[in-house]
Amino acid sequence: MSIFWENATKLLDAALSAARTGSAASDSMTVLIGPEGGIHILSNNDWPLDRLAGDRGARMAYRVTQENGRIAVSGLEGCNTCRLETEKPDSRLKELLRDQPRYFLS
């Protein structure tokens, strides 16, 4: 597996871990990796990923988003792109418990 794909999967795993603990800080996070490997993280940036990577001279760029009960990682490295997506852990739990009473009267 290339480092590009490996980074994307690690970012998705980290976002899932943060969602499980309830410590996700923002709806969107952008991670830029420079030519020498330096990492720059931006919160809630809405620039297109390709333009942002070009403007900042990034070799790889990733955007982690959380919306509608889903976590997604979009990545860009030159001509290569990727998108990994999964449900947030609490979304699956809510679906499993949807028909269960939330309280009991006695």
C-alpha cells in the first residue's frame, strides 16, 4: 500500500476514534503534507483541496469531514485521488436502538 493510501486510512481511523470518545473538534479538518514531510493542519477550511494544495505547496492533501452521521476522508496526491467513508459509531448504535424505549415508567 502506498503512503498516500496509508495516510488516508490512518486519518479515517483517527477520526473514528475521536468520534467514539466524543472529542471531534470540528466538522472539517484539512491535513497538508509538504515535500519534506512537514504537516500543516487547518480547521474548517472550504477551499477546494487541489487549489489549497497548490497554494501551500503540499505534496499530499487530505480533508476529513463529519456530516449526516458519516465520516469521510478525501485525499489528493498529484493525479491520484481517494475517498474513504464510513458511518460514525454513534449513528450505528442509534439505528440499533431506534425501536427501543428510551425510558421506563413504573
